[in-house]
Amino acid sequence: MVEQKNLQELRDSLSIKPDNAGLKHTINRKSTFLPFTTRGTERPKFRKGFEGVLGEFTRNISSNHLREKLNLEDLIKNISQVVDVSEEDKPFFEQILRLYLQDKKGNIKVFHPHVFQYLPFNEGPEMKGEQEIAKFLSDVLIEADKEFGKMFEKNSSDDLVAKLVLHQLAGVEKTDAKIKYSSKLPYISKMFKEDFLFLAQHEDYFKSHYEIFLSYYYFFYINQLTLKMSQKAKGKLDLNNEVFYTLDWEATSKNRKSYGYGYQMIKEAARTLLIDINSLEHLNFLMGTDDSQSYSELQLTYEQLPSDEKEVLLGLLNQWIVEYRFHLALPEQNLPENLTYEDLVAKLYSSIEEAYEKPTMQGPRNRYSLSIEEIGKKFFLKTRGSLGYMLNVSQDLLLLLTALSLKKERKSLKQVFLDLELRGLYLDRYSREEIVKLYDKLNLLDKKSDSGDAQYVKPIL
């Protein structure tokens, strides 16, 4: 509900004191959109990949938390004690267990989906950032659907050693967690769940591709939301913005769509991301929402308000813009009385943008959007000489997304490319030609004639 007390709640959230100038820019109190941080120390760099997020995400959707970090040597000793093995054979038995349970880096091998719950965070302050990303992903992609946690239960295994280890695994316990983030892109959430359920039916492939699957959907979601925020009320929350990728093994140039409509476009949108986040925080406070509304949602909410509440909101916006500029020591502006909602939203945005142009504010603004680059550099970006970073899709990721697009169906080549676009992967005609060559090489094409329209792609899984 729009009422005068909304303005005071906004003031309180920004630590504004009566008769004192100054405020503290605070976000994620009234509206939560992204799990990014302005603190560089807490921003995950993914040096060990996406495993820290993956483990916590799996625990979240299983309604569990990790009581204590898994110690492999203790686990091996416990198993050795419960198995009837002679003292002289125990060292050999324990060595077999180590080979079964440990990878070359000494980390646990995921021999069963349940083991994903034991993947630990990276050490240090980045742990907080990984926790936040995992919370974000479980909230916006799974949306408290209990069906997905069943995939990671201790189901019996045909493998005798696996059954033995699973019986001894402990350290996770049930917990209740409240939803913090709501999905602003429900079509992505719906598609993720469908893909997740299908992928989990193929256990070996799932175990080897779970990490890249989840990290791709994270990158896909945050890029789409960033682009839509930059479009303000024109951003459409029910379909993708076109974002073009380049194949890992092909050459590229400035003339390709993947340059002008790829990472350069995302970087430009991300430049003002923190300003958008602050603007939406203030607008959600003033409008009295409880569901983290985007620009387009707020616009619709405003249009549906009774005329008296519209008048109150316009007054609050006008008053707040004047106050905000005072607290940030920005030049006074005389706002005309006849400004529309759209005018006032634009004035609020430009005032916040002006504040963030101050030298002391440049750091947080730049650090906030670096969260996109960090995950991109790990998996989805490649330096292309003078062209800088460009969006990049590896063969493995391409085949994963192809498998998810096909499911169990045989589809026309044209439909496969449309389904890849639904999953955020747009490709120009040069890349498509390369993909056709790859499909042909891997014997995935079922040709009915020389016509491209008559070519079909066979299911991979």
C-alpha cells in the first residue's frame, strides 16, 4: 500500500538521521534481485570452479545444511572398522577406498548424487559470496519445489563399495530456510526444472555435467536480468534478449554478431547495474511492495493504483528526490509539479547515477558488476586478441545444451537452434554452419535430403 510511512521506512533503511545530512547506500532490504556484493573480498573468484556453490545449492534444495566438513581419512577409518578385514589387510583395503573416494587433488569423488551435498566451500571470505549465489539459485530456479531434493537422497546402490560408503556418510542434517529471492524470469526457472529432471535421469552424465549445467544457468539468468534492468520498464520478463556466442574453436571478428550483441552489450548494461538496483530498492520501498518488483512490474502496479494512491506516490517520489539530493550534497533541482510517474522514476535514477559518479562511489559501482565477469572468465568468456573478452561456448557445453534441447526427441535442425536460443544460446550463420559440421562428424544428423530444412538431429542421451 502506498502511504507516507513508506518514506520513513526508506529513510531508516539508509540510516538517515533527523536534521543530519548523509546516508548509507543500502540494498537488498526491500527488494532482492541478484546475489552480488560490492565487497571485493567476498566476491567469489571460482578458482576451484563452481563446486562450492554446487554443494550448497544441492544442500539447499535437499533442505539440509553441512554440520561439519567431510574428512575423508576419518571416513576411510570408520569404514575400515566396520568391515571384517584382517589387520594385515587393512592398509590395502584403506588404499582401495582412497582410490575409490579421492581424486588427484585429494577431494572426494562424486560416485553417487548424494555425495554432491558434501562438496565444501572455498576457504576464506569468498565463502559468504558462494553461499549467497547458492541461495539465489535455489530460490529462483527451484522455488521451494521439494521434488528436486529427492534426487540427492541416499538411495541404495548396486555398487557394494558405494553402498558401504553411503551408509557411513554423516554430517548433513535437516534445516528450514525462508525464501529470500523470487524469480523475475519465470520462463528460465520453468525450463531449468524441466532440464534438471531430464538430466538427472542419466546419472553418469549428470554427475559429470552437473557443475557446468548449474553454472551456465546462473550465467544465463544474471545476464538476462541485467539486460532487462538496463531497459527499465521496457524490459520484457517473459522472453530472452538476444545474446550471441562464438564457438570455442572458430575464429571471429568485429563484424560478427557475437561482438556487437555479445559480451560488449552485457558489459554496457552492467555498467549501470548498481544504479538500477538502488533505484528499484527505493521504488519498492515507496510503493510498499513485498515481492521485489522490477521496473515493468512497478509500472503496472502504479497503473493499477487508485487515483488517490497515485497522487500520494507522486508526492512521495517528488519529496524523496529532493531529500536524496540533499543528503548526497547534489545540486538542488526544482521539480515541476506536473511530472508523471515515468518522469519521476527517471529523475530518481539520474540522481542516483549522479551520486555514483563521485570518486568515492566509483569503487562499489564497478565492483558490483564484476560478479558477472568472474563467472564468465571461469567458464563462458574467452579473450579474442584486440576484441577482448567474448562469449564462448565449448563443445562440451554445446552438446549438453543440445542434449537438453532434444530430450528424447528427434528434431529438425531449425528447431534445435530455436531450442538453443530458448536456453540463451544465440548463434550467427557462421557458427551454425560449424555446428552442423560438428553434428555430422559425431553422427548426430539424420539427413533426409541435401536441404538444411530436411536435416534432423538425433537424441544424444
